[in-house]
Amino acid sequence: MHASQLAAAVVVAATLLAGIGALVTLALSALQLTTVIVVALAALYVVAASAVGSRSRRWLANPYW
């Protein structure tokens, strides 16, 4: 494994841990309707952006994007 791959894995793992910790803190501190709506909208945005971004295999194959 190259050093850049190891660094990328560490960054991804740290981001996941921070995100999960933030969601747990948010859920435990105050479970209100606005909290649920904001988290649901953020998740929907991530899913929609991923779907739109991976729609075109030809676009993904272009090395200049």
C-alpha cells in the first residue's frame, strides 16, 4: 500500500468517525422535528448528488473531469 492510499484511508476513517459522532450527539442532545428534517435533507442531498454524478458512465470514464 502506498503512503497516499494509507493517508486517504486515514482521512476517510476520521471523517466517518467524526460524522457518526456528530449524528449520535445530535440525536441524543435534542430529538426534535427540525433535527430529523435537517438530517434527512442532508442524507437526501448526498444520495441525489451521488446518483446524478454517477449517471453517465461515459462522463466518469473521462480523465479530465
